[in-house]
Amino acid sequence: MAKRKEELIFLQNHIKQTNEQGRQLEEVLNRMLEMEDRVENRVSYVETMVEEIKKEVPITYEQQKELQSIVQTKSNEFTKEYYKNGIPVDERYQSELFKKKKGQFIRAMWTRLKEYFNVPRYTAIQKVDYDRTKQFLLMIAFKDFKLNELEDKASWNIPGLVEEVKE
């Protein structure tokens, strides 16, 4: 009978020890869960901060070059469209007039872009807006320009371009 009692006492002690280990494991798990919550909160905070920072990062030099290329190409197309029926000045002034008109289209496109994105210069456009910026430029059509954006300027000093006002 003594042996049986020893076995039961041993078993009782073993159960107590197992229960204590279980309690300790439960504490460890609780601490791990708390740490998991803190890590998740910090990761969420960092992700939010990264998104905020992304909004402040301007477009890259390569992206600026791509936008410039789009503006150059489109302004060239618009100038050809504008003069599709011929350039209205003496032949020797035609290339100069073409360049001035192209510059007028370039300025008009940049002005529209800056107004749309509310930036002082196109290089201040945020990287997150790059694809929208590109689409905006690609969608500008010749028909979108107003008459005052298209008119030839007397200040261009090209003989025969604008009639002189006689007093």
C-alpha cells in the first residue's frame, strides 16, 4: 500500500509541476500576444508614415524627362496642326514662327498642368501623382486650347505676322 501511496504522491506532484509549467507557458503566451499587438500597432504606424512620406516625394529626374518629352512631342504635333494650311509669313521667317508657336503650346501645357495639380512648377509634382500627370498631358488635345492661347503675339517681331496699327 505504501508503494501505491508513493505513486499517487508522485503523480500529484507531477500534476502540480505540470500545472505550474502550464501556468508559466500561459504567461509566456500572454506576453507574446501583447508583444504581437505592439508590433502590429508599430507596423501600422510605420506604414501610415511611409504613405505620408510618399506623398511628399517629388517625381524623379527620369520622370521629369519623360514628361518633358511628352510636352515636346505634343507641342510639335499641335504646331503642325495649327499651321496645317501653311505658315502665314515669308519663307525666311517660317522656322522662327514655328518655334515661337511651339513654345506657346509648351507654355500653355505646363500652365494647365501646374494649375491642375496646384504646384508652382511641374518638378514639384508628387511621385504618387506621376501616372495621373502623364495621363493628363497625353489627354490634352488641340481642340482644348482657347483662342487667346493660340493667337500670334505682336511681340514676336516677325514681319508680316500681325498688321501694324497706323495712327
